[in-house]
Amino acid sequence: METIDVVVEKIVNGGYGFARYDNKIYMIEHAYPGEFVKIKVKGNKKDVYFAEVVEYLEKSPYRNRTTCPHFQECGGCQLLDLDYNEQLKIKTNIVKEQIRRIGKLDDSLVLDAVGSNEINHYRSKMEFAFSYDKGEIKIGLKKRNSNEIIDIKKCLIAPKEFNKIIHETKKIFEALNLKIYNPKSRRGEFKHLVLRKSFSKNEIMSIFITKTEYISNYKKFKELIKQNIRANSIIHVMNGSDSVVLRGPYKTIKGEGVIREEFDGFEYQIPPTAFFQNNYNVTKKILDEFIRIVKEEKISGNLLDLYSGVGLFSIYLAPLFKHVTGVESNGVSVKAAHSNSNINSIKNTTFIKADVEEFIKDYNKKIDLLIVDPPRSGLGKEVLTKILQLKPKNIFYLSCDSTTLARDLSKLSKFYNIEFIRPFDMFPNTFHIENFAFLKANNSN
């Protein structure tokens, strides 16, 4: 086994330690800046070599001991044993690098990352997979860069209630010998257990996802989960797709079938298959930032909210605008957005079920504020082109991927002044980072 000794320079997008040796670039798992490590190469893509640490010759002073029994094996967290202030610095630097390298923009636009008040047990949604291995049922998360499931006993970023539900679910599944879905053969029944928590209302939702509607031993299964699983709502989702975890028709086994979250008196009902931000405390900080800018910049008039989900931003900002239009392709979310407007007695919102690209083609109204919160892939070419034609006065761009954000900002910067880019740490202990960019139309626009 050939090994080499390298010094880690920095952490790059994807959470890898970056090192150079003999004119080659190495991406190293679980290696932090300043560490001196002995590594073994696992594979390469062109001139980039992916490696793992064989021995830590000199460890980072910011590396703490972790109390997670699954760390390094499980792919859920990458930075769990790194001092939190150091995590924030590293994330700020990752965003700066993407903005500079991909966006060809000035990295001083990137402000320091805003931290999360909670760094453990903070996630409001977790997707666990079922698997069957050597006669044993596993419920857990995938190994990094693998489809193998790690059987989770205790997850540190999940609310404590989730760990208890996993434990109880496993007992029920073993007792009833329920059929676990195998993605290779595409046979079996149970695929995922998705757990959601409302932090403001302290409600729990358990969602069981199966390939089809049929569940063998259904009566007994229903009886046992109602008795033993402490959740306000229990849902059964039927999902034939292997590419997306949480979608498809569903029925409610117990409870109201929605989870409720509240921010400053605004209440939101979130259906089982709808998207919602994953860290309550940091979402509140983003909302505060939105309000601050709208008030300071005296923005009012028309608000267009693309990828509007269940109406979180639309409804929260509605009292400050004349009219708000939300556009979302997920029908379940659009329905929820309508009822969320009603719950909050908001009368100046319109929610439209449409693909953003299709909708924006024919849109021609004046926009005072455009909010975009696109998927990881960012804004499509057509959407970007149309935005530049519509010339909204102000843009709030929220992104969970700094690479596609940098790409899109590069194009927008021809007509807009990027006021700042602020990272928000929505996902402590992982390399993921949420970013908020505020853009103002420049006068030549």
C-alpha cells in the first residue's frame, strides 16, 4: 500500500481537505487545515486524487473529540469534531473561494457566516433509509460516497425524539418481519422513514415511505405504530420513484396530517411532502435579515417570490407590500400556501402552481422585489435571461449551493450591484451552507 505524507492547506467545497504534492492535487476525507497526514489514494478524476487518512501525524488544535458513535463512517456530518467557530470561518472561506473562482467576483462581498444557536439536535427534517443486511433490519443514513446504510443508534444532529422513534420502529419491524425495499431488485415495500419536527410547536411527524400502496400485515403495523411511536402525525407515503425520497400521494394514519411552525405570530402548516427550511433558529435569522433590508431600503410595491414553497417568505413579508405573487411547481406546497394565507388572514397574496421557467416566460409586471430560492442547480438560463429583461429593482437570492450561486451572480452582476453575500449556517457540523445575496439594479439598467 503506497502512502504519502502531506500538509492540508484548506477545506474546499464538498468538505474535503485540500493538499498539493508533486504537482498533484489531493482531496482528503476528514482532514482539516494545518494537519500533517499520511494518506492513501482511493481514486482520481483527471488530475485530482481522492484520498483517505491512514495516520494523523499532526492534528489540528481545533479538532475536538466527538461523542457520536457513527462519525467518519456515516455521511451525515463531515465537521462534527471541529470547533464551531472554526467551522464558520472555513465555510466563509469556501463561499469566498467559489465567488472568486467561479463567479470571477470580488470575494470581499462575502460577509462572515452567521452561526446557528444550536449545533446539535437542530434538524427539523431527517430522511432515514431502511435496508436489510445479513438477516438484520437497518434504519439509518448512507456511508459517505456509498449506498451502504449505517444502522443509526443515535444521531447528534437529529432531535432526540427522532432517535427514540428509530429505536421503536426497528422493534416493530423486527416483530412483524416487514418487507424492506431493495433498490437493486426493486422488490420489497418499505423504503424510508422521514421524521419532521416543529420547533415552535414541539410537534413530531413520522412519515413511512413505501414503493406502492400495499403493506403486508397492514392492520397490525398500523396498530403497533399508533401505540408505540410518539408522534402527533403518522403518514404513509406511496412513492414509486427511487430518485426522490419524499414525494407521491399519501394518507394520514394518525393526527392532522400537517406539522405547524410559527415565526413572529405567522403560522405555517407544512404537509408531509412539502419543502421547508431545515433549521428553525437560522430560518428566523434569515427572516429578520429580509425584514431589515426591506425596511432600511424602503422597498414596497410588488413582490414576486419564485420557488415559493408553502409561502414562508411571501406571507411573512406580505404586510410590507402592495401585492405578493408566489410561484411553485409542487401542488401540495401551493395548496398549503393558499391555506397559510387564510390562516394568517393575509389578503394580498396570489399563489400559482407552475414551473418557474414556464411562468416567467409570459410575466411582464413591474417587480420591486424578486425573491428566488431555487434548487441546488440554481437558476436556469432561460429564467436568468428573463429576470434580466424584467429588471426587478431588488433581488434576494437564497441559495443552498455556493457554486451555482457564484455562476448566477456572475451573470446578474452585469446589470446589478451585489450589495453583499451573507452565509447562514443552516447545517452545522456539515460542509453545507446557505447563502443570501442582496442585489440592487444599477442605474444603467
